[in-house]
Amino acid sequence: MPAYQWRTSSYSGDASNCVNLLIAPDGTIRLRDSKVPQVIVATGPHALQHFIKAVVSGAFERPEPSATHTSG
């Protein structure tokens, strides 16, 4: 694999638990976890845009567990 210039969010600071991103020469967007850099996910800009919108909208949030009450 060619040497790519990976980007890390400026919000990550010096943390080692970051998501790295790059735009490959073929136009695909590559993502990896800085703790496991050998695993790379490739996607297109359109699919990534939809994924980010879904995350921001809360589409992947789990419902709050309902509290169980016992009477005594």
C-alpha cells in the first residue's frame, strides 16, 4: 500500500484513540482507528455524508432502558 497522508481531527489533540481519514487518489475516503491502523474502511463521499448525518441526528442511539420498579 502506498504511503498516505492521514489526517486526524484537531479536536483529538494528543489522544491515541482517534479516527484517521484520508482521500485516496481514486476519490474514495479511507477511515481507520489510530489504535488499529492496519484495518481500513473505504467509502465514498456520498455514503459518508449520509452516515455522518445519521449519527448527528441520533439514528444510532439506543433507547434508554426503562426503570424497573418493584413494589414492596
